[in-house]
Amino acid sequence: MRDELHESDTRSESPRSPGRRAFLRTGLAGAALAAGAAASVSRAAAEPTPVTEPLEIPEWTRTMGRPIPPEMYGMPSKYEVKVVRRRSDVFVNRQNWSDWSMSPLQYQHGIVTPNGVFFERHHAGTPSIDPERHRLVIHGMVKRPLVFTMSDLMRYPSVSRFHFLECSGNTLTDWTKAASTTVQQSHGLLSCAQWTGIPAAWLLDEAGLQPGASWVIFEGADGAVHTRSIPLQKVMDDALLAYGMNGEALREENGYPLRLLLPGWEGNVSVKWLRRIKVVDRPAFFRSETARYTDPLPGGKWRQFSFVMECKSVITYPSGGMKLPGPGLYEIRGFAWSGNGTITAVDVTVDGGRHWQPAVLEPPILDRCLTLFRYRWRWDGRPAKIASRAVDNTGYVQPTVEELSRVRAVTGFVQHHNGIFPWEIAPSGEVKNAVA
């Protein structure tokens, strides 16, 4: 239930409304007023500086820039060196082959994650595969087994779709206690891209399905030969054999030259470095779907084949490791997503869940894709606890950890953690993980 605004809150407005310009105007004035009113805060929000002298002409304006080389691949500015993937600071593996690195969500400005910082999860390191030698085989319960080269696949008509990809273990470190410092560490096994490739259904139709076929096995070409069993219905509905990502070929760490993409489902089933598709009549119960990627339940039971990544959201600004300069007007923002469809609403709390207010959803709002939300908030300098709560088009509301605990075990290797995640803002402006 959404509540009436408090005097310390500001109403959320449409990005296209006049309120956006008003936000920019009042933000400067509001920061100045807050700085004078909050004597107890060591560092107040910055005031605009009056113009007293001509604008400086720096050296980069007085000299020629870098010439255009004959050929190059563009790279980020040297001043953006902090925007990198990072391995986990919480679970530090003794080896780096079966490991993961996380996307810096706190620096992501839109719904598309740049290829260079898209999260990684590998089970035997990153293979370097020659696309000229790579082959994809379709066999099993089909009428006509087929083998494809990458050149063969590239001759098919292609489709492009925007979808998020999330590891089932995203946020597992912060189930019942604060373990992660930043949103990169707590939620960074999440990214979003435009994927280009061929619907798997096209190739299976060409091979011809035999009666009784109901599952499909997908096998990767990495050293772990990572393999998963997938229901045939999902494969025929929307599975994509992807070779493109954000307008270019897949990166090696994300499956080059070919991977499976299963929209809305846990990341490990979107098998990378895809080499084999086998149609069968039952799941194979590989280690990757028995000993791994299962969910602990009360009573010693485990949930298997829990594919869908349910509705979830997180605030990325302000978030852990940041520091607000002082009281004033701020834009709280973050991402929401659902493996079951589209996001229809996001609410934000600034008082630890006692009251919730609607955030603005920024278009485009796409099926099984990241959605950016914004909420304008005037911070008065007192302690605050902020969090977001998403709702998808099925009516599902993102739960609290307490609500999840009633149906899942709270010990063990927790998968599919989509609970509400809080950040705490101290009077000093420091932002910390508030999971307790």
C-alpha cells in the first residue's frame, strides 16, 4: 500500500513533465537552503558557485587532440578506470577457473550493460574457440540429425531482443546478514543486452521432432562441458541461439562464437560456447542440475529445475560505498526486472519500509528486460533506510527476506534470492548495506 507523502518527501513526476525542469531549478536552491539549515552535518550539499571571472580555458581546449588512427577499437576514457568487472570480495576462491566477476551496476546509466563489464560465470575458465572450426550438432529424437558451421548459421534470418541475464546465485551472500559493501558485490551477477541470433525452434523444426520428445539437452564446448536439461516447450517458445551482443559478436567470456539464451531464466541454463543440442524424452539430471543450481527448502528437501528469475529490484544510487555530500534534493534510482514479464510498478521507501511511494518507470519497459526507475527525494540529513519493491505484470510483488524465509531454508547455498534489499544512509552521508 502506498502512503501519503511526508513533508520531507518530494513527489515523483513524469520525466516528460515540467517538473523535470523544476527539479533542476529547485535542486540548486534546495541544496543551498539545506546547507544553511543542517549545521550538525559536517559537509553540506554543494551550493552553485556564482560567476565572478571568465571560464577557464584548459589545456585540452588550447591544443590539438589525438589524431584518428587508421583502425582501432574504441575504449572508455582513461578517467573511467573505476568502471570494471570485479571478482567477489565475499567468496574468494582459491582458483580462478570456476569463478565469477560482477558488473558495476552503480555506474550503469541505462538498461544496456556494456559488453566489457557484462558479468561472467565460468566453470572451467574461458575457452578461445576458432569460429571456423566450431560446429553445432542437433541429434537425438529428431528425424534428421544436422550439423552446422558458424557460416551456415549466419545465413539464416536473424532476430534481436533485449533481455536481462541473472545468475541464480545473485545476492546469495546477503541472505540474512550484510556481507557485501557495494551493489556490484551484492547484485552484480546481473546484466542486460540486446541479443542477436536464430530462434532455436527454427533449427529444431528443420531437424524434425520425433513423437515423445519433451526435453532438450544443451552442451557447451568449455573444459567443464557445462550441460543443462531444458523443457522442450521453453525451447520452442523463445530460446535464442545467439551470436551477437549489443551490436557486435559475443565476447569470449560470454560464449563466443555461439551461446544459448533462455529469456527470464537463471543464467546457468543459457549455455555458453554451445556445441551440441540433443532432443530427449526426460531430463538427464546432470551434476549441474542436481548437486548444483538447486534451492534448499525446510525439512531437508531441495527444489530442482527452479528456472525462472522472479521479480526483483535494487537501488543503485545512492548505494553501498557511496557518500552523499549533504542534505538536499536527490534522485534515487535503480533497476527492476522479472523473468515472468514486464515491470508494472516500483515503490520506494526512505524510512525502512514504514511508508512506500511510487517511483517513475522510465521507458522503454520491455519484456524480461531491465527497467530503470527514478524517485525524487529531499534528504533532511537524518538517518534513513532506503529500499525498492517491484511489481510485475502477473501481480507478483517482490517479497521481503522474512516472507521468503517462510518457504525456503535460511541456511545453505541460497539461490534465487529476490528479497527487498535495503541501504542505510548515516547523518555523515555514508551509505552502507543495511541487511540484518
